Amino acid sequence: MSKILVGLKRVVDYNVRVRVKPDGTGVVTDGVKMSINPFDEIALEEALRIKEKGGASEVIVVSIGPADTQQQLRTGLAMGADRAILVQTDTQVEPLAAARVFLKLVEKESPQLVILGKQGIDDDNNQTGQMLAALWNRPQATFASKVELDGQKAKVTREVDAGLETIEVDLPAVITSDLRLNEPRYVKLPDIMKAKKKQLDTIAIGDLGVDAAAQFKTAKYEPPATRQKGVMVKDVAGLVEALKQKGLI
């Protein structure tokens, strides 16, 4: 296998409490720690493990976003990726537009495997991987918890509602990573220093010929309702009565 393409999305760090702007127009990001989407970090770890086993010659990380997204790409390079591509845009990109961007890069780089996180923790759309596979007209294996490569085929164990499902797909293909696929490695200081010298190319989204105009309009953002205070009951009869009062039984 020659290349593996991995998508990295810049999101609010999962340890940060997300706050909605007072005017309801979005989420507060000023001064907030941003990180690689956790599922994408798992996708990169899997690509690096495949390369370390001799299954690939190059791992390329790709991100779509503003100039500040270089920080997350540098982290990906520090983890072990060979080079990075930033498709720069200051507007929010919807899944279909993101899939079209990845398709353009696939046509340029000709990877044998594209690995993406199954979803972003910000919008939870879970669509980009599937849309890319459809546009590329190649097989897909989503929600992967185990990946085994054998020549021009990939055996993927998927996490589904009923448990686990194992499928085999021909390469090139799109795989999306689930939480239990692996545990990403820690980035060490020497690797961070080395990453500064690795290649990071920036391409304007317009130069790819992709229309990134929004197809949907978000009317308003609202925080979740405040959790109600718990009710203490003395016994089962009291629990049943409390549930009746709430109309739950």
C-alpha cells in the first residue's frame, strides 16, 4: 500500500465545558482550548500502526478550517504523520462539502485507504465518511473497532447495535474509526520539535473548485435544560408514588 489519507477536525477539547454565546448565535471559542477530534486521533493512530507494520509508505493528515488549524495538523505530524495538508477556509464546512474536499485530495494523492473518525464531537453528524465513499464510488467500513489488512483487502470488525459485525472490503476504501479501535499514543517533546520541520501545505478551498456554501441554516443555539434536583424517597412505595406524580407510570 502506498498512502493512507487521514482526516483531522479541529474541535473544542472534550475536557472543556461548552458554553453557548449569550446571543445564541453559536458556541464560545475565544480563549477555549481546541484539539483534534478524538475519533480522528484514533483514526490517525490506526494509520500509523498500519505503516509501522509495513502496510503503508506514507501517512498524510488533512484538515479543513482556518489558519489556526495548523496547530492540530502539527500535533498529527508529531504523532508520526509524514506530511499535512490544510484546506483553508474561515467558514464552517458541512459534511457534504467536506466529502467533496476529500474527494479532490483523493484524486490528487491516490491513497489506498482513507481513515476518518466516525463523527465529530461538535456536530455529531456521522456523515462525511459515508458521503466520501459514495462520491468516490469505493467500499466503506464504518464504526471500525478492528482493522486487518491482507493485500488488496481489508477485514474490518464493526460495532453495530446488535454487537459486532465483520466485513471484508476491497481497497481502495473508506474506513471510519470507533472509540475502541485503539488508544492513541502520547506525543513526546522531541516529536513536537521534529514536526516543525515536516511539510505542511495550505490550499484555499476555492482552489479545489469545491462549493462550500452552507445548505442549512442554524436558527439558534441553546444550552441543555438545567438538570432538576433529585428526589429522595424512603422506600419502593414512595418511588412508585413519585413516578406517578410525574406521569411516568
